[in-house]
Amino acid sequence: MTGTTNCDVVCWDTETSDTDVRHGQIFDFAAVTSNLTDLVETGTRTVRIRRLSYCIPAYGALSTNRLDPYALEATDRTDEFSAAASIHGILSPKPGRPLVVLGYNILSFDEEIVRTTFFRNLLDPYATSAKGVRRFDLLPAARLAHALDPDAFPAGRDDDGGPSFRLERIAPANGIGLRAHDALEDARATLALARRLRSSVPAAWETCLRASDRYEAERVFDAAAARNEPVWVLAGGNAPVLEPAYPVGKNGRLLVLARSSRLAESMQIGADALDLDDWRDGSFIRCRTNRMPVVLSAAAAAVLSELHPGAFPVPPGDVRAPGAGWSEFKGALASRVADADPWTKPTGPTAEERIYDGFVDWGEKDRMRHFRYLGTWEERAAAFAGFRDSRIREFAARAIVEHGGLTHADLTAAAGEAAADEIAELAGAAIERPFAGYDARWMTLARGRLEGEGDERYRNWLEDVATPEAATPPPIVPVEADRRGQYGWSF
């Protein structure tokens, strides 16, 4: 892909309701279009999204993003069902043209909340992982560039004077002006930072462009594991270094490597006694292949060390081979890694939290496309009964209630009484969320009242807009509170 003249680039960013990638909501999406040849801006796209009735934005997020809670209800904002389709189109490749989707620290947050938005609105959640698309996160590229040549690409500084790779810190350190936490400004600054990085430390750009291939890290890992060779992994957080490590085992997208510097000690402790979670400063390095890890083969590390020897605390030629007993130690660890459950799963997961509980089958995908193609919400209500996947069924019900503006009589006429009742029940599960307690897994009224206690405007908004009497959408009204103080809902 390097040097490809017809490769499009979309540099994008979001501003959201909070840090919850499953139950939160995008309020502002912005993208800057470019190409891989010169990374010069060729156009912009912005999408401003109206608040969902069951989404309570966190006070901290509104303050950081300088968003007025009352403005989130404005009619010039687009409903999420329509906005999701616009964003999906922006982040999808054009026929016959490869696409790089570029952002800053997008893979752990922005991409996940975008996937949730797509899924919740009956769109393919994996648009940014489709054929012909590469996901390029500039954060690891910035860390690598700084590790290779800190003078050519300086880090920012935090309030205590320590290195910082936050966009609002590193952009000014590299001569790029930024009004942080504005989606379009952040996207423009990221594109400018990409140009700066590519020109100042081209080896970092080329290395990370290869790493943006979602199969690259696993290919390097597998080849080194087969030959019992080390790889070099970008580690160290805000003090980035390329650290040698030996591949140990895999579990889905999770790669586990044993630090070369701790290998003798780890083998002495024994494979069964080591803590697999001891990975920050301990025996292991963990990488997720879907997060664009920088994993270099011995050959690639040797080339890079010739250009930038200071980035390698241990020169590639000086890494010691594992001692006797390595094969048995590695085999025992690989078995433990394969048997481990690397994912924390909540009890009673919501439909959004089940996004990775299996792919939607082709028949259901056809029904999702048909649902979105239909021209009226009455027609969509009639199509509701065809869905088989319980997640999609709930999302369809929510969309009908949230955006359709239909009464129970309208739904009954369109879909039948049984379907109308099920639509109301499934949608109600989400619409009740604001009234859960402070300790819910999503943002609630109770938490908002506590966190925004000192802000009169936010507190008034909670009472004026996010209370049962004023809650939207109009067809849903509160009924008698149960003994826990939560609300049931009906038409």
C-alpha cells in the first residue's frame, strides 16, 4: 500500500456522551478526507447527532467537549438512525479504491463506539475492518516516532513536565495548533500530525503502515514462534521503547509474549506459577491484533536499529537465546494462555454488550438491509417480526419506538397486537436505563445528579428533559413507579 496513488484516507474523530463504548452515544462525528500520496486535506464531513431518549450524557463529557445539554435536543441535529448510515458511508471504501481510516487513539475507543452505533442501527458494525480498509491509529505511530528519534518528533508534556502523547499535548509540541475536543479540529490536527510524522521519521510511518494490516502482527508472531526467535514490541507507554520478547501463545486476537529481560527469572519461577495478568512491568507483554500493535521480526528490527540505534535498549544482535527447558516452559505457558478467558463478561449483558456474541448470519443481514431500505416506520414495524437474532430484534424495536413516532394503535395496525406489545417491551428495556441506580453499568439520572451537582444548567436539564414526565419519545409515558423507585413504561 505504500506509495499507492489511488488510496483514499479518511481522518476522523468523535465527541461522545461519555466513555462507555457500549451504552454511550456519539454526538459529533467529523472526518477530513485526503489521500495517501500527500496527506493533504481535500474535504470535510461533519455529522451532528440528536440525543437518544435513553442516553444520559455525563457532566464531565459535556464539559470537556463544550457541549450544552439543551443543544443536544436541537432539530438541526440528525437522528441517530439516519446519522449512522451517513457515518457508515464515510468510513466505507469507494469501489476499486483502498481506504485508510486514520485517527488518534481510535482503536480502543472511537472505533468501538462507532461499531456500537452501527450495530444499534442495523448496519454492519465491521465497516472499518472490511476488505480494502486499513485502520491506522496514529497514537502508536507517534510513540514509535518518538522512540526512534525524540529530537525529530518530540512528545508533549503533561502538567508535571513528564512526556505526554495526548493529542492536545503532542500536536503543539510538533508545531500544530489545536482547539482540542472539537471533532473537526481534532481530525484536522491528526492529519497534520500524520504529515509531520511521515516527513520527520519516515521509518516510523512505514513501519506503522505495515502494522495497520490487521494480520501483520500475527504473521510476525507465528513466524518467530516457529523458529524460536525473538520479536521486538513497542512497549513502555509514555516512555516508549522497542523491547525484545519471545512469542508464547495466542488466544483469539490476544498475543502473549515473554519479556527477554525477565525470561531466566520467569523460567525459574515456572510456567504454572507465573501470573498471566502480570504484564505491565512483569514477565509478559500482551498485544491485541485488532489494536495495531507494533511487532517487528528480527530482520526488521535489525534494519531499524541501523537507522535508529537509540530506540533499542538491547541491540538486536545481543538478545540472548532461551536456555535449556525453553520448549517445555513455552508449551506449558501456551496451554495456559489458550485455556484462559481474556474477556470480562458482565452479568445479564445488554444487547450492545453482546456485539461480539457471534456474527449475524447472511439471512439476518438481508433483513437488516431491507428494514433500512423501507420508506416508512409503519413498514418497518411490519418487518419487525422477521428478525431472528435477539440483538437485532431489540435494536429494531428501539428504532421503531425512538424514531417512528407511532402510537400503540399505529403499531398494532401495522404489525399486529402481539408484535406491537413485543416492540414496546423490548424498547422499554432501554428506555428504562436512565432510571437505574448510580451503580448501573451505564450513565443514569442518579449518577448525573451527583456528578453535575455544582452545575445549575446541567442539573436543571436533568430535571427538565431527562425526567419521566418530559422523557422522549412521545409515545412512551411513565406509569406507576415500582417499589425500587424504577419506572415501568407503556403506550
